[in-house]
Amino acid sequence: MEKLRTEKDTLGEVNLPDGVYYGAQTKRAVDNFPISGLRLPRRFIKAQGTVKLAAARANGSLGLLSKKMLKAIERASMEVINGTHDDQFVVDVYQAGAGTSQNMNANEVIANRAIELLGGEKGDYSLVHPNDHVNMAQSTNDTIPTSIYISSFEALMDDLVPALKTLKGALMTKSREFDKIVKAGRTHLQDAVPIRLGQEFGGYAESVQNDMLRLQNASKSLLNLPIGGNALGTGINAHPRFKRCVINEIKKITGINFKGSKNLFEGIQNVYPALELSASLRGAAVTITKIANDIRLLGSGPRTGFAEIRLPAVQPGSSIMPGKVNPAMAEMLNMVCFQVMGNDTAVSYSVQASQLELNVMMPVIAHNLLFSIEILSNGINVFTRKCVYGIEADAQKCNYYADATLAMATALNPIVGYSSAAEVSKEAYKSGKSVKQVAVEKGILTNSESSQLLDPFKLTGR
């Protein structure tokens, strides 16, 4: 039978397995919120450890923690940062408002581990107290948004921006590779003037670049941390120099140029940096969806679709149709992007739910924001590696469409005018002939002139 220990909180006694580092408030949250089985991710837990380590060092430098206690809390916090105690962070994403349970989960784990390091027994909070020492000069209300911003910024810069850079590079490589291949453009899914396949892929690359810049711009607001505001922004119970000291410590630990919120009251009332980043993630998902959809269309077939490009075969495409291969990587990426768009809706509703001095929906904001960054980063990486790198062009099919497009008549506008050019296009459609053939037959152009003026490659510009 598992050994139990008893801890007390302000509501009374709670029995806990003796082996766990979390305490009474965490156990109550586990019992109260058996909702989804989802936990806040590794990056968020790491950020919580970072905040607790920085706060301990700040309080230590201000003479508010003994050197012995500081050393124990430092080591316990570093273990949280390094992932040693991830299995001890057990509170469901859907928990009490603002993330009080999540904050106490971190406080209790660090306190009990520090107690152990000092030679004491878990639960002996006379040695290190979760609230009085680990949470000194802090509140859920400033540590949780600070952890959201630190974890989101790191995830964005470590995972998503590199993934987008790699995708952009792969698309640019294909743009150069396909630069001499002319095809028909399409607007409204109907014939349009010629375009080079390389130009099409170059447009995709630039779209990715633009979204990457938008994300980087949005990330700047994450650098403003409300830590030091404590419960409401007043800094109650915190040393006057705590805010400056804790921000400096966070900068040292992360190597990132974080700074304090200009107005701590606003920084705690609202979680607008999360909203801004989530909106930019949604924008990136829209762009990536468009690219994935285009690639599905361009690769459709192989005999009854566009079939202008060939996608790498990664797995059989049907349980009943032998030999069928589907654009699986693009389909996967679509699903990822749709989930990101849905996550943004949850973040938007949660951010607008701020009331008076606090937003109490922060755990679900943290979950959706970090989930979006994670799946978008992973989805883009896999799509780039297993699809984009291996795309091949069917130059013959592309050239056929370039010659066949009825929009070639656009080049006749300066010669015979829009209306007459439209008649050429209609006749070409009815007869099944090319615009070039009809223009020569009608005496509008000679064979030599048609070869010059209706050369698809020349019509694509530089």
C-alpha cells in the first residue's frame, strides 16, 4: 500500500502520495478538474521555472531569502527548467480561473524539492513555504502571463520562425528550378494569361516571408512582462526594487531582452500580446492553407486533373483503389492550419473575457497559443521535408496549357482592341483551336508575328 502524507491548506487537510512533490492545492485541483487530461506543455513549465528562479534570485539579492534557502530554491527551480519534474505538473488545462492552481503547482513542487535538498521531509513548510518563499513578491496574476509570454516567445523563435525560413528557402529553390517552365495562369479557376511555374512558387515564398515578418513584429509585444505587478499591478508585498531585479534575472536566464510592462495595471488586466500573436498565427495558417491547397490542385490527377507538378508519394492513398496516391502532406497541413484558426477563436474569446483588474482565462490562452505554435512548426517542417523538396514539374503538361489558354487573346488587345480579341478567344474555344491559330487564320497576325507576339514565355515578363 502506497505511503501517504498529510498536508494542510487554508481549507483543511489533504492526503497525498508521499512520493509526489506537489502539495495540497495541486491535489485539490486534480480532484476538482478531471476535465480533459490535457496539461500545459513543457515550454510553459520551463517558463514557470524561469520565473520562480528569477524571483528567488531577486529576493535573495534584496536580502529577503537566506543564502541556504535561496540555494535550495535555485536548484529546485533549475530542475523544473530542465524538465526533471514534468510529471509533477498535473493540473488540467481547464482549471480554476487565471491559473492559480498552475502557479501553486509550481510553488509546491519547488518548495517540496527544496525542502528535500535541505534534508527535510516533504510537506515541512517551516523550511521552505510555497507561498511565503517560492511565491514571494509574486501572484498568479503576474507570473502566469509572464510565463505565457516567455514560453511563446521562445517557441516562436526556436521552432516556428526556423520552420518558416526553411519552407521559404525550399519554395525559392523550386522557384529557380521551375523558372523556365511556362504554364497557364488561372483566376477564378478559369484560363488566364501565361505565367512561369517558377513565378508561381516565388509568390508562395514571398507570402511565407511576409507572414514570418508579421509574426516577428507581433512577438515584440511579448517582451513586455507584467512581473512585479503582483496581484493587481500595485506591487503589494514586493520590495520596491523587486520588479527591476526580477526582470534583470529573467534576461540573464533566458538571454532574451525582456523588459517590464510600461503600465503594470494594464499588463495584468489584459493579455493583448497573446491576442496579437494568435492573430498573426491565424494569418500564417491562412497563407499556408492557400499554398497547400494550390499544391493539391497543381498536383491533381495524375490523368484527370491539372497534373502540372508531381508530388512525392509518401503512402498508399486508398484502402480500395489500388495504386492511388494522395497529396497526404498537403492534406495534413490543411488540418493543422484549420486547428490553428480554431485555436485563435478560443484565444480571442478568452482575451476579451478580461473583467476589471484581471483576465481569468489565461490557462486556456496559454494552451491554445503554445499548441498552435507547436503543430504549425511541426506541420510545416514535415510538409517541407516530405513534400516541397521532392516536387517535380511536368514541363510538357505546363507548356501545353500555356499554348492552349484562351487568355492568350489578351496579347491581341493593343493590336485589334479588347472586343475583337474577345471574338478571337470565343472562336478558338468553339473550334478547339489555339488563339494563335485563329489569329493567323483571320489575318490578324502572320505566322512570324504570331510566334513573336504570342510566345507564352515572352508574355510572362522578366
